[in-house]
Amino acid sequence: MTDMETELAFLRFECGRYNLDGREILDRYNDAELSTIYNGAGPDSWKPIARDILTDLMKLFKPEILLHDVQFEESDGTRETFDRVTELWKRNCRKIFDSEYPLWTWRQLSRRYRIERAYWWGVMQAGNLAVSGGDAFSAWTEAYQRRGRK
């Protein structure tokens, strides 16, 4: 098994552990197939190094990033499905965030915990904006057009 396939198996596990909505989409692919779809956070048009940096900055949300990449791979180009995929992103990132950084915990007494929680909250909000804007919809329709040419 390659390093990528090992990571994908772990991300698949994390999707289940967090009970992410829409994770069933992964069942249609084996890890080798997913390795050709998953490229991390950011549009396909970005250089791999830029996506690698952004993915590292967003590493808490990598399970949802995987789902998002597969959803884009299966894009139908419609606004309705794009809006549903965007809502899934927001809901799933919130599930991950709430699981790892709950508000009601004794860990709130730790300054470090509060700083990390604030960081991940900001990352989540920035991600939510990025996946729901006009550029994201353009990428959605481009993904559909590319798929039609395969």
C-alpha cells in the first residue's frame, strides 16, 4: 500500500468516526482510485505546492476535504447540487470542529486550548467562505465540464 493509500484509508476511517454526512460517496471508490481524485484543499488550477500548504493549514478538516474532492469529481454542474455540497462542507466541518474543540469542556481553562480552538474556528469560517463563493461555483461547473470530456 502506498503512503497516499494509507492516508486515504485513515481519512476514510475519520469520515466514519466523525459521522460525516455524505461519506457514502467514498464507497464507490477504492483507495487507489481515490488517490487519483484527492488532491487536497484548493482548486485544481493551483500548483500542487500551494494546495499542499493550504491542506496542511487545514489539516483538521482533511476528512471533509477528501469528501469535497470526490463530490467535485462527480459534479453535475448544477447550482442546486453545488449548494447541497456547500452545506455538507459547512455541516461536516462543524462536526469535526465540535468533536475536537467542544465549547463545554474543562479544557477551556487552558489558554492553549482556547488559542487552538480560536485558530480552528477561523480556519473553518475561512473555508466556509471559500467553498461557497462565485469562484467555487465556477470550479464546480468546470469540474463538470472536465468530467464530460473523460
